[in-house]
Amino acid sequence: MAPLVVDNVVKRFHQGDRVITALAGISLAVQQGQFLAVMGASGSGKSTLLHLMAGLARPNAGSIRINGADLARMSDKQLTLFRRRNIGLVFQAFNLIPTLTAQENVSLPLMLDSSDGGAVAAKVDQLLHILGLSDRRTHRPDALSGGEQQRVAIGRALAADPAIVLADEPTGNLDSVSGKSVCELLRDLCLTHGKTIVMVTHEPSVAVYAQEVVVIRDGQFVQRFATDGATGQDLAARYQESLK
């Protein structure tokens, strides 16, 4: 069973008397251990799709299933608990708690669900090592670089060992060097650690780190293709061609 299945999802928004269709019947499946990038221009519906996958909004039609569980059938309380335990979220804004250290930010989801302090500490130690942050564990966000803050945010997303990690423009607030480092980390988490990742981006130089790319336009599926070691320039050309 694919850990994420999006089936004919429709999402509409109301602006006064107008009805805006943000998604018009999107379907896709993401397999275990796959790194998928969703590309589209501003207003294409890509961030709306990610928010629906995360259970932060509900579709008007269709279904989104994570490990077989239909998010639309859950109450708000059930969805909150399910999201905490099964969905890791990484945003463009790092959304770290400024008064907590790196290790405390990473451990927060585990502390909400577990009273076993020893198990939490061991898990956080492992994550900080994987993320290359062991020597920054006691630093608060204002003492960390942008790239380090995003790594902490990724660690927090991974803490509960979720079925899927969703990343919304994760390099948007980073310089090119830090952005490349975060992209390489996400790719390594998929290839080496078997994490299932969906990343929304409008940048071909970021999408190229994924295994596959889905292109959407005006809320509709356009094309899905493998990156196959393409360069950012190659992927940019293919992306533009898919929009013609």
C-alpha cells in the first residue's frame, strides 16, 4: 500500500460572490521511500495540495489517504493526533520556538506523546547526529544559521517517525549554499533512511534533487516524470515544455 494516495481531490475557495477552484480533480500516489517534488507557478494549487495532504484543510471532493486512513473522515481532534504521529511538516518559515534549544525543538513532538524521557533523549541524539547538529544542540534559533534552523525543523518533522514528510518551499528563506545543503539532506533521508517525502517548490534547481516531479497548472495535473540525474537547467527546460 502506498503511504500517500490522493484521489480526485477538488478544493474550492469563496471570494465574495466568486468561487475559485484551486484544485480540479488531482490524483497521485507516492510510494514508500520516494522523494516527489510538486512544481507549479504561483497560484497553480501546489501549496493548497500540500495543505490538504497535511490535513490542514479539507477537500470539497475526493479523498486523501495516509497509510490507508482517510483524512476527510476524521474529526478535528482525531486529525490533530493523526497529524502529530504520522505527518512531518517542514515550512519555508522555520516555525521554531525561539525560547527552546535545538534539541528541545526536535524533541517537542515526542514529549507531547511520550513520558519515557530516556527514549526521547536517545531518539533526539540520533536525529541530531543524522542532521549534523550534535554540536549545536544547546543553541537557540537566534544563534543558528538559516540552514541550521531548517535542519532543526526537519528533525522536528522526523521525530515521530512519520509515514510521510511534507515540505513546503523548504529552501525559500535560505541562501544558495544553505539551500543546496537542505536539498542534499532531504535526498539522503530518502535514499539512505527510506523516508517518504513530498516537496512543493517552484524552483527547478530544487526539484532536481527529487526522484520524480509532478507538474500542476491551474489546479490540474499536467505531467509526471523522473528526474533521472537531470541538471537544474535540463529540468527547467522540461518543466517549461510541459506547460505548453
